[in-house]
Amino acid sequence: MTERLKVHVDPDKCQGHARCKALAPELFELDEYGNAHEAGDGIVPPGLEDKAWLAKSNCPEIAIDVIEE
Amino acid sequence: MSDVSQPVAHPPVTDWVNDFDHTDPQWTEDPFPIWDELRAASPVVHTERFLGCYMPTTYEAVREIANDTEHFSSRRIIVRDVRPEVARNAAPPITSDPPVHKPAKQLLLPPFTPDAMKKLEPRMRAICNELIDGFIADGKVDAAARYSKYIPVRAIAHMLGIPESDSDLFINWIHMILELGIKDESKLLQAAQEMSAYFSAHIEERKTKPTDDLISYLMNARDKEGNPLEDSHVLGSLRLLLIAGIDTTWSAIGSSLWHLAKTPADRERLLAEPALIPTAVEELLRAYSPVTMAREVVKETTISGCPVKAGNMVLLSFPAANRDPKMFPDADKVVIDRRENRHAAFGLGIHRCVGSNLARMEMQVALEEWLKRIPDFALDPAGTVTWSQGTVRGPRQLPFLLGKAM
Ligand code: SF4
């Protein structure tokens, strides 16, 4: 059984680089200022795990957490 | 820009670690080994030049400073020979410190979101192709002077609603401010005045004939109390958008083409896998980051264990951070499919570049359109590549031979 992943953006750290949205458009949304938050409840649908890790490892502000549940 | 007079000379550097100078010709030509030497010596080095200036050499030290708005002020954004009084509203929000920074920044963010940039993309593709039409039949070209230089200037002119045909005027102002102005105050002031007069005329015009461009957008902006921005704020932000929007991306596109011209394996890979271009753009941004910012130490503190004293400037080198091998394995190699790439080319923290989405789009489009029409090109051995000095690094002369017959 693979673990379920959840992404979370720390709004205090996010500076709107939009890397997450470019790399994993299914998992993140941007507000009118271009700052990111996780789409919906942040649960990563099966098959998108790799994209979640990729977004985390490319966020310049280290604002993204990937939580394994 | 060899047609413009050159800045005053500084004595040549003989001791990089204790007497560095980012305007030295050796640094301009090839800064990478210098940064390695400085980094090996200390995470923060100091020079007496520029009235006292530190330089963080590691990614960590750069991050610490970028996130520390208590000890480091952004009111001066260029390390220069002189430190005159700072004008209020010089170029908000880049010159703003908290708490006035946030509202000024939020004002500029909506027009530069990724979605807004998507709408601009067709215009950018057309501009790139128009430029290519102008030289493709010649078999050779200065790709900096005739291609990379005009892409960002025309994009920002388009967004601001000022004539793209004034591009050469804008480019000259930027050269006076970012290069000559480091050592010659009068050049900087002259350019700033000319820019202000230029924009003031456009502002006046829009008072009777409103438009749907960024100038009108700023004129119509209201703060939380419903008041319009002060005129000096509108002007300052317009100056910032023009200055920041031009030779930064011009440099990034130029460096990218330079890399592809001298690295046929990478060029062929991008031709075969165009979907890799966005990833490659990030790596080219990391390896050849154009922009070095500045801070001023306003309160004594320590950075990565090194004491820094108030009254000194900081050369906040995002390019040097991006070459830190502790942060990026094989930092000195360009790995166009690098997966983990938290590069800091657009800065870190609250002053993250407002135009980063625009710059990324321009770079991708510029490379895509170029590669589609000019798959084969190489450096012209009969010509010389030259680099800009100081705040923004990129090729200013980029002689290429085009086509297979080389
Ligand atoms: S990459 Fe990081 S800083 Fe950028 S929008 Fe996403 S969460 Fe925010």
C-alpha cells in the first residue's frame, strides 16, 4: 500500500515564484497576486506523486511541504 | 554597447578576497572562478571599495540576507562609488522596505501573473519572428544587438503602452543607469531625469485619453483608503518597470543563446525535445543568472557567522549563490534537464522579481522561435563576444554564424 501524499503551501513563505504551478498545475492554484495555495484539500491524486516532489524541490522559498499520511 | 562612452576605471584588483570589485574587467569577462575563490575563503567577504561593501558568496548567506529586512535595507539597489541621499519613491517597490513595501508590491503583481503573461505570448512570438526576419538571410548576425536586446524592451513597451519604436532610447537610459551610473553620478541623474520627463508626458496624455495599459493602471490604482498613488510613486514604479524589464531578460536570452551556440549537444537535445525547453530555461537562469542586487547594512549583525557592520553596502549576488556547489551538485556544469533547481535568479524573499513570469515566458518564446527557424548556429570565430559590466551580466556583442555551412 503506497502512502497518500498531501501538499501544503506555507502562505507566509510563498513569494509567488509560481514554480509549483508550472511544474504541477493539478496540485496548486494561484491567487490574483500570483501567490500559491494547494488545490482543494491538497491530497495528491495517484500518479501525481512525482509532480508533488518536483514542485517541493523547486520552490525557491522552501514554502511547500509534502506530507506522507 | 561599444558606441557609448565607458565608465571611469578603478585600479585593477590583485587581491580578490579582500579587495573585490565587480566592475573589474576580469570579473566582467569571467566571474565564475572568482566567485569560487571568494567562496573558498569565506561565506561573506569584504572590500573597501564602493565606500565599504560585503559580498555573501554562498546560497545560504545570500538567502539569510535576502530574508532579513531588519538589518538590511533595500533603499539602495545598486552598489556604486557614491552614496547620495536616497530619494523617496526612487523605484518602488524594489527600493521599499517594510511596511510600505507590501502594498506597493501587491499593486504590481496582478498584471504579471502567469495567466496575464499567457495573453501576451502571441505578441512576443510575433516580435521574435519579426526580428529573425530582419537578419536570417544574412548568414550571420550579432544575436545580442539584433535579437535578444529587442525582445524584452518591446515587451515592456507594449505593456506600458509606450511606442516600441522608442526602444533605443530606453536601452540607452538603462546603460547610463546600470553601467555608467556606477561610477558617474551625472550619467545616472541625466537618464533618470529624461525618463521622468518622458513618462510625465505620457501621464499627462492619459489624463484626457485613458488607455488600458500599465501607465493608466498605475494612475487608476487606489490605496486602502481609496486615495490615488502620489505622482512620484507612479513615476518611480514606471521607472522601475522599464529599468528592470529590459537588460535583465535581454542578458538572460543572450547568455542562453551563447550557451547553445557553443554547446551543440545541448542545442541538438532541445531541437529533438522542445518540451524540455522550460526546464532548460530554469537551468540557464541558474547558471547564467543576470541580476545582482544590493542591500545596505543598517544594523550590525552576523551572517553565516561573519560579522557585518552598519554603513556598508552588500553586493547581493544571486548569480554567485546559484553556483554554490553545496546547493547544486555540479554547480559549474549546465545540466539542461536538472530536476531539482531552487535557483535564486529572481531573488528570494519579499523582493522576488515582479516580472519573473514575464521573463520566463520571454526566454521560452525567444528560444523556441529561434530554434524553430535557426536550428544550426555557432559563434563566429572572426568576432568577439563582449559582456556588460556591473549590476546585470549578459552578452552585449554575440557574433553568430547561421546555418549548417560553417
Ligand atoms: S513555488 Fe513556492 S514561492 Fe513559488 S508560488 Fe509556489 S509555493 Fe509560492
